[in-house]
Amino acid sequence: MNFRIGCAAVAALLATCAAASAQAATTLPALNIDPTQTTVSGLSSGAFMANQLGYAYSATFHGVAMFAGGPYMCAGHSNYTACMYNAVISTNMLNTMQADLNNWSGTAIDPKAGVAAQKIYMFVGTSDYTVGVNPMNAAQTQYTGNGVPAAGLSYVKRSNTAHVFPTDFAGSGDNACNSSTSPYIANCGYDGAKAAFNAFYGTLNPRNDAPAAGNYIEFDQTAYTTNPGMAATGWIYVPASCASGTKCRLHVALHGCLQNYATIGDKFLKNTGYTRWADTNDIVVLFPQTKVDNTSRSTAASGMLPNPNGCWDWIGWYGGNFAQKSGTQQAALKAMVDHVSSGSGGGGGTLPAPTGVATSNATTSSMTIAWNAVSGATGYDVYRNGGKVNASPVTATSYTDTGLAPATTYGWTVAAVDANGIDGAMSAAASGTTTGSAAVCYTASNYAHTVAGRAHQSLGRAYANGSNQDMGLWNVFVVTTLKQTGTNYYVIGSCP
């Protein structure tokens, strides 16, 4: 039997799916963010990207955490393999990279003097042979050479630790600490998220080990880029305090290769521990997402290469300016940061915050939000977990929010709109929980779904039991998320 599909058909299908996903996602919320507290971290390719963002936008990012990465512009001058696999990076190569920093300072990148004021946290396992200690040592040398003082740089080398993001709890589906395998998140008895946040923000409040599911918001990334290596949607975690207008801090958490949402589901969002600490410490966490790009592209020093693992661009797939402010992925991430940081606990208008905000009439998919009238208001804007949910100002003093997940807690705030269409101060948050039972979801390969009895196969394709929805090819390389309702299974984009 022939299971080959024409490239044009595949491209059209992927474009349709991406468009549908983007339409289903909400807009990225604009929140009240302290611009002096914006930081970034990443694992593997995400660490290389975090490093690039820190150098290119040193006026924006005041802290950088690298979990197994390497120095700025390494793959801009050497084959990428010379920047990982525990390769020793020579002084001559570091000098070549430094020349870029010197030449671009104040033009293609922010003035390099800003790097010296950053708080730097670095982590690598001594059993990490994917990136390894030597590239991290080179990154440390580069930071100190650019003025980062010893007091501003924390570097942890942990034994018996492979190429993983380290935690101190057992996340569902995580791998062993000494194994460099998917999802590259492991209980190593070391809380990496806490260590990075400690380095950036000092003493933290105790974490919440059960962050509210409703605080995770899927947003439309296509508003910021059409880069072929970035997904149509990304994720952001907004604590209830930040959704209600509290001035918060913003952290950008960048997954590594083979760690995007399409590959491992919500594991990087939930199993790394970022949101556990963010929830109780007024930290908004932005989780931008990449996607697989199998098109071979010309790179700066590594020849023609595809990006089949959904890595962040630290090699130059999308232009020789990949590490500069004008780099397509860099600019997209900066635009997201700017938008999230553009709120003010309200829209900047003069009207006071509505009082008496309360929730009622909960169903499995909706909630009614009501509030007291504000004198002078021409309407009201309603926000769920920091994202506006009404298309135009609400003229009444109540609003029914729909499309919610069952058995999920959300937080709503309301702002009065003045005659100029500008939001006033944001109200205090009111929370409510939808009725019903939480969805039972399963994310696995189509082959595994079939073996587990959630699907069946016919003529090489998998079909969900009960609904008989087509899941795609029946093999271990096609991953699908199914939601169970009674004895039926339905194909969904992600588990609510």
C-alpha cells in the first residue's frame, strides 16, 4: 500500500491546521509589568537563544539563565557541532565572537555595557554530552570578559546529571536525571526554576505545587511573526494577582529542541516548576513555541540544514542576522515581551475600578460575571486571566463568558471604558469554577493509542474509538491528543 502524500497537500493541510489553531487561541494579554524585572532562560537551543536575547536586548533583559548552552555567535563562525558535544571552544574563536559584540554594540545589538549589569545563572550536568561543560565554560568566559562580576554570575555543574532541565519533583512522563531522553526534564533533586528565579529576584515566597489550570493561556503567535520555525500559538502563565492588575515581573522560558508543545504537550509548561514559583511570586511566565521545519536552509557556517527538531535559531536557519535585534525570531520574542509589558493595571484612563465584581451561573463551559456601575463609563471590558474576552465594550453590568473548560477555576477582572474608548483602573479579581468533570486526555503516538484501546487502525490510518475521527497515519511518529467522553474519544489540539 502507498501511504505517501503529495507535498502540496501536506503544506496546505499544515497551513489550514495552523490557521485554525491561531484562530482558537486568544490574544496575548497586556499586563502591568515592572520593566526592570524582565528576565529570560532556556534549555539547550533555548539556552543559546536566551544568551542571544540577553546580548542583543541587554536593555530589556535584566537576567539570563542558561541550562546547557554556549557562547554568543558560536555557530555564526563554526559548524554547530563545534559548539556542542562538549567541544572545547578556543580562545581564538572566543575572540572572533567578541569582535562581533564589539562591532555591533549600539547598532545591531544594544550597547554591550548593559550585559555587565545582568544577573547570570548557568547550569550544566557533568554527564551532559549533548552540549556539555566546555561550551558552558566558554559562555562563562564570554560573560566575565564583558564585565559581568563574580557576584552577578552563578554557575552550577551538577554530577550524574545528563542533558535535562532539573527539578526536585517527579513530573508525569519525565525521564531519569542521568538520561538524555525525551522530554529532557528530570527529577534531579535540584530545583532549577527556583535557582534561576533566586538569582534574578532574591528570596521567594513558598511555591504553589498546584497552579490553577485556568492561568495557562494559549495565545496567537502569528500576530508577531510568520517565521517558519515558530508555531502558530504559544503559551503564557498569568497568576491571578497579575491578572487583577498587580505590578508583576515577566520571565521568558524557552524550551529546547524536541520540547515544543507539539512534541511533548504541556510538560515544559508544567513539569519544569516555573509556574509553581511564578504563581506565588507575581511572575508572569511567557512560553513561546517553535515548530518543526523540515526545509533545508542555508546557514552561516553549517551549510544547508533543516530544523527537524523544532530548535530555536542559534545556527542561522532564518538569516545571518539571527543573533541580532533584527533576527526574525529575536524580534518576534521582543515584540511579545513589549506587548505583555504594555499594560498598566488598566488601560491608562481616569475612570475608577469597578467594584463588586462577582461570578455566578456556572456551567460546564460558561460563567456570568457581574459588577457595579461606574459613573461616566460608556461600557466595560472584561478580562479572563489577563486576556480580554469581549470583542467590543459591554454596555451592561454583566457578561457571560463562554468557551470555558469544565471543572476549571478562572479569574476575571473588569475595567470601565471612557468616552475615548480607554480602559480605566482594573478591578479586583473574582474567581469562579466551572461545573462538570475535568477532561480526561491522553497524548501519545497513534500506535500507542491503538494498543491502549483508545483507537483502531484501518488501511494504515488510526481512527479514534467511538467518534471514528481520523487521527492520521498509524505509526509511532504521529502524536495525537485524545479527549475521553464516556466510551468515546475525540481528537483535540491540546488537553484543557
